[in-house]
Amino acid sequence: MSFLNCKNNQEYTLPDVFTAVKHGVTARKAAEMYGIEVNSHGMACCPFHDDTHPSMKLDERYYCFGCHTSGDAIDFVSNLFQIGKREAAVKIAEDFQVAYDPKKRPGRGRPITPEQRKEWEMRQLQKDFREWRGKALSDLNGDYRILTERTTRFEPADRNAPFPKPFVQAHNDRTLVEFYIGLLETASQEMQIHLYLHDREAIAALHDRVNEREKPRASVWEKLEAKKQLVHNRHTEAPLANPQRAAI
Ligand SMILES: [Zn+2]
């Protein structure tokens, strides 16, 4: 009987892309391949959070002491390039010239354990939280500037006069904005995640409210500018010398 006809022989078959990459490429090698500088202690600045001192340990797998992300080479590349796991595995296989059988699917039948699911969900939550936090902080800092300007604008000149409504509203909103910024900058990560889970809608509503009031004012200002421009154009002696007119 010919050797190649032997059905049970697995010697000459290639593994699926996941198995091939998992056995052939470490998280550290993958990170280095895609431009992450890993020092002699196997530490690098984490590309998944704003990291200034190396807080990610890379070896067979990676783990970040700052944002707690972890995984293998495929997870790393998938996160780094924001691509799917399969795409990441294929990319690594190609870049490292790891041989695999493209038709073969990874072995099924091993259901994930509740612990694995919990870990996955936790990772997902932290990822969503980090994205939200960056945007929320930037929005809130913008709101703070707007509200500071608004309180100055509506502050009554006469100390004894009652505070006008817009002043009170802006003042109260600014206190709230300050409170949220403080939490997002100094509270524990647990507390911040709690804020993300329970207060993100309130924060978004606050941001909308602050900016909604800003819109009509901007358009009035624009109208005024347009009017000024019109008057200016009328007084310009040579219309063709005006580049705006020449362009029409
Ligand atoms: Zn990190």
C-alpha cells in the first residue's frame, strides 16, 4: 500500500492558519514586526492605551499592566490594525511566511468556558470604555470652555440684580461638567467604568444641551458677518479685483 494513500496519515498535511500562527509566532515577534519597540526586559509602550512608560509585557503572549489587555499574536495584530481574527492570522502568516492550509478550518467542538467568556466580555467592556472616555473628556473640556464664556457673558454688572436665567443655567451646567471631568481624570478605573455604564447618557445629554444653545448664536453671528461682507463688497470700487467676485 502506498504511503500517500494511507488515510490516517497526518504527516504531510498543513495546519489551519490559526494553529500555524499560534505555534509559529509569539506576540513579541508580531509586535516587533509591526513597529513596536520591545526593550531587553520584554516590555513595550502599550499601543492600546495612552502609555508613556512601557507597561506591556510581551513574550509568547502579551499583557498590559495599564489597560489589562492580553492575548496572543493574533489578538495583538487584530487589535493593532482593528481587523478580524482570521484576517489578522492570515496577515501574520503571510508576513512571517508561515505555511498553512487555506482550506482547513480550525478544529471545532471545544466550547468556551464561562471564565473565557467572562474574560472576553471584560476585555470588550474595557475597549468600549476607553473609546468612550477619550471622546467624553474631549467633549466635556469643550463644554467647559463654552460654559465659562457663557457665565462671563451673562454675569449681571449690578451685584444686587437677580442672576439672569442663562447665567444660572450655565453656572449649574459648568459645575456638573467640572464634576464629570474630575471623575474621569482622577477616579479609580472601577469608578470610571461605573460612570460609563450608568451616566454616559446623562453626559451625552448635557453635552447636547450645552451645544444646542451655541448653535443659534453662531448663525446670528454668521448672518452679521455676511451682512458686513456685503456692505464691504458694495464699497469695493473694482469688483473684479475682489477675488470672491472674480471666482463667481
Ligand atoms: Zn495598555
